[in-house]
Amino acid sequence: MRHAWISLLSVCLAACASGSPPDAGRRPPPEPDATLVGLCGDGLLEGTEECEGANLDGQSCTGLGYAGGELRCLPDCTFDKDACTESACGNGVIDEGEDCDGVELGASSCELEGFVGGGTLACAPDCTFDTRDCSRCGDGAVDEGEECDGANLAGTGCADRGYTGGTLACGAGCGFDESGCFDANCGDGTRGGSEDCDGADLGGSSCGDVGFHDGVLGCNPDCTFQIADCHNCGNGSVDGVEQCDGAALGGASCESRGFTMGTLGCNADCTFDESACATAACGNGRLESGEACDDGNVGAGDGCGAGCAVESGWTCAGTPSTCTGICGDSMIVGGESCDGSNLAGQSCTSRGFTGGTLRCDGACAFDESLCTTTTCGNSVIDAGEECDDGNTTAFDGCDASCQVEPTYHLPVRLTGGDGSNHGRVEVLHSGTWRDVCDDTYVAAQRDAFANVVCRQLGYTGTGHQFLTSFGGGSATPLMDDVQCTGSEPTLAQCPFRGWNLENCSGSEAVGVRCVPGEGDIRLVDGPHGMEGRLQIYHSGAWGEVCDDYFDGFYSAYYGYSTTTVCQQLGYRGGSFLSTYDAPSGTFVLDDVNCTGTERRIGDCPHQPWGTENCGTTEGAGFRCDVHADGDTRLVAGTARNQGRLEILHGGVWGTVCDDYISTSGTRQTNFVSVACGELGFSAAGSALTSGFPDGVDPTWMDDLDCAGTEGRLASCPFRGWGMENCSHVEDIGLSCTP
């Protein structure tokens, strides 16, 4: 009606403009009913008007079905909806009028929506709640999708489920629990009735028939399938805990796994195979731009150096690179023993022969065909032999190749010099002290000789001196042409010409001067280096040590102090002597009170350096002893009272096996009591099976069974010397209580 009225006005205005009245020749129309049409613009919302100016009649964009925005009024009093926004359902934000949007559910849940059984609330595409996965399980009523609810089984029993008897129950998920049902024939080994299986009878079914790809299908005691050993690995799809499956890698690659190159694969157990992945770098085993080789490491000396360049004397090929020495270039590398005329200093004699010509073959291996031999064990020390005791029995001091045993015991002392650190070298062999000839001509071997001797005597300084023609020796030295490398633990392990094989005079006896380090000690003014007055090296000078506490008048630790002195000098133990007066009343050390754990006198409790109350008659004298057969010692421990136990037999140190004494019990207690007591400690302590390095052959004792009253370990019952079935991981150690 409103639009008709406006049209009429437009016609009238047009007629007026033309000079003719709009109603000329016509009957005037009736006046419009203002209550039905309304006059737009009069400020009053009337008739068919939707709005009037700012008056929107209470309406808004959301009231008209939009998501929001600003509703306005057009000049013709109709709504202007251009500023309204369409529905935002699907934008992930719960807007006005929406229950939810995508995964955004607000604070709602199945429970808050009235479902007692819980479940998973979702959001429908129209932004209303999707309660299909919510459950009313637990309200006692069997609802849609439920087989039962609590005690309500909907009238169903085991017989209705195909069983012959039993009690049907309702599971927590409102599904039937048939575990209480049974089939009278379940367990007879033949599948029948409602049984999935029976024993080994699976009815021809496999994991593939029950929804898996592969595996081993089994049968439960209730004649249902056992699927624990079924799996989907191998079906070409990444399922469950699988990282991959065949060619399906789940989008992973070497790069996503932290590498920079390569091809990621999948193992048969559906885990990633990264063996073909690599990170670009020298040492990754892949030959890359700028590299001449890459052998999988950055170490030198294997043909491919740290910069992945081929080293001299090598040729490398492949990826990872395999490098081999170039045989014939006179350079000994890799697995080559020699190369042409380069024999690496080896000879027939160094290879265990008595003479002949050593050569190198075309494969860079030693050709010993022209080397000659003699018979070790003929009681004659032939060329190349250090000893020959008439047999080839091991662990008797002279091994099967007529070389001195690695653990042979050869005590050393210095005589005719300033004290324990200076003098003619003497060694104890077959009960007699013998000198050593100075026929060692290479400077490095002379330095090594002095270092080995001084280290054996406990000196820690550097620059030890080899003294030629020290003199005072016999015309028959025990050792000649000694060629130490410096790594030998004792002089006995240095290569030499052989016992009693020499061409020396008494004037050619060798001497050494050992350079002391802080806290080193020596015995002076005695007949030899094993007896004399004690001095200690402190602050660059030798000083006197007072006999207080050493003499036993004040200290309960008297025995430990004396033993510590002699063991610091490389000997077994010894005795205190009160007959060595000091040259003056000045002492640098007093009240030395060793507790039994210290390896060096300077580490024992004592008065501050230079603090003393002693006179010249209080010099501390000592006489040290060497080990004898049957003696024991602790080595490679953290303190003097700890370490691997060794026993001396036949002039050779050997280990003790832990069989029957490695675990707590009377047998172990008796062993500890005897062993610690023999070492000068109390009978208390503990057996150790670790905390020290393994020893070397021989293992002298096994299956020890001490009574606890023996004075020495050698007196305890055991299998017999060298009779054992042990490896050196079974070496026994001790921690003795002082």
C-alpha cells in the first residue's frame, strides 16, 4: 500500500510539472488510510513500516538470523542489512546462537548434557552438539546402542548367547560380559558350538581373519581367540605404535629424523631404518664433495686423515672408504709388517730366532724362511734367549721362548754411592746380589735404563742419570747389553743378552743417580741402599727425619711407619734401627705417625715441616727386606691397604682366584683374616672383586679354604700352585682395616 501511495504522488508531481493538474479529467482518489500505510519519515513507526529512522522496532542483525553486525534503516523505512554479517559456524569460535564450533565445545561434556555414562561430546556441522558418542550407560535402562545396563540384561542369558551355561554379566561399557559363560565342550581340543577355537584347533583361522595383517593367533582357556601375538606390521599402513610399515614412512625422512641426507627405510619390525641416513661432514662414512675419502672417522693413521684426505702411503676407495697401505713404497702403514727393505727395526733375533736374515715378501709381511733357531730348554742360553732353565714350562721365571717372565721378581738396590738414590746397580738373582754391565750404547736406551731403575726404587723426579764405569763391580755381572724402552715396570722386563752372558770387567759396572721429587726418601750412611739413616726431600733439599714415633715409644702405628718407609723404596718391609745418629740437631720432619693407608711417608700425619724437638741421637735408621717366596702384596689400589692381591711363587708374582671367597660367609671371613694379617694389618677387612685392573698370568691359587688360624696365605688349603680354572676378571682383591 505504501508503495502505491508513493507512485500516485510521483504521477501527480509529473502532471504539475507539465502544466496540467494531475486530476484533470479524473475523479480525485480517496485519501489513503494513514494507519495502514504510515507516513515514512514522520518519526512514527506505523503500518507496514519495518523501521523509522533510529527506531528499529527492537530488531538486530542476530534477530534476523545473521551472526552479527549493525542493522540500519533505509529512507523507505525498510531494514538496511548490508552491515550484518553472515553466520560464522565453522570458524572455530562459539558465536552467538551456536552450541559449539569445530573442536571448541566450551565447558560442555557428555555428563553436562545429561549422559550419565560419559563418552565423547562432539560438534555437528551446524554448530549444535553431536551426542551420538555420549552414553547413558549406567542409568539402569538399556538405551539405543546398549546391550545391557548394570543388572538389566534385557532378558538375555548365556544360553541366548550360544553357550550351554554360566552367568551372563554386563560390562562397564554396557556390553555383554560373557566371561562367566561356558560351553560344556570347551577344553576338549575340538572347536564346536559357539567356540572360536579350542586348544590348537583354530578352525583354520589366522590373525588375518580377525582383523590383523600377520602374527600368531592363539586360543584362550575360554575358547575365544587370543590375539596378543597378532599385529598389523607388514600391511603397508602405519598403525598403532608403528613408526613405519614397508614403503609407508608416515611422512618421515632422514631430514626429519635429524640427518641432512640419505634415504630413510623401514625395518621388518616397523621401526625406522636410519642406516642409510647421514649428516654431511667428514667422518660420516659418505664420500661427499671436497673429500678424497671418508672412512667413517676423523682419526689419523688409518689412511684417511682428519680432513678426509688420503694419507701418504695409502690408497682409499669406496664409500665408506676402505684404505689399504701401498705395499712397495718403503712406508709401513696399516696392516703391513714391513715394506721392501724397511723392516721396522726387526730382525731374526727380535722375532725369536737366533740368527739368519729377515726379509719382507711381496705382501709386506715378514719372510722368516732364512731365519735360524736353536732349542729353548736345552739349559744353554743361546743367542736371542734371556734365560734357559732347561725346560719350556711357563711361570717358572723363564718362559717357553726363553725370555724372562713378565711378572718375574728381580729386586734392585744401589750400592757404593750417596745413598738409596745413587750408586752401583745391583740385582738379587738366585740369592746373590750381582752387578749389571754398562754395555748400553744408545743414549735413549741409557735414559730408559735409568728411568726404569729409579721408578722401581720409588723416585719421582725427572732427568735420572745413567752412570757408565761406576766401578766396584765383579768381573762376572749378571746382565749385559740391557736395552730398556722405559715402559718396563721393573729392570727384569728389559731386553738383555741373557743371564750371565757378558763380556765385561768389574770397572764396567753401571750406576745411576736418581733425581728426587717432593716427598721422595733415601737411606744414607749405610752399607747399601737398603739400610741407613732416613732423609726426605722437601723444598728442593734433603733433610733429616726424627725417630719420634718410629721407635715405638709413643705410637700405636709403629709397624705401619716402618713398612711405609721400605715400601716407598720398593721393598717388602723392614725394621727400625736406633744406631744412626744425625749429623746435626736440625730436622725437617718429626712425629711421623702413619696409619696404614699411606704409600709415602710425607702423606702420614706429622708435625708441620721444620717443627721438631729432636737431638742428634734421634736419627731414624732402617733396614729394608726383599720379598721371598710365599709373600703377598697389594697392587693397583687406591691406598696401601687396598688393591689386587698377589702372591710370590717360584720367583714370579701371580694372582689369587676369587672362587669360594667372593661372597660373604665363613670361608671369605677366614680368607680376609689370614691375608690382611699377613700383610701387617688387623684381621678385619673385606674382599674386593672390582675397583682394580685385572692382573696377568699366572693365577697361582684357586679354591682357597683358610681356617682363619694360618699365619700366611700360602699355608691355607687350595688346589695347588697354578692349578685353576679362572680368568683374570676373577682376581680377588682386599681392603684391609689398619
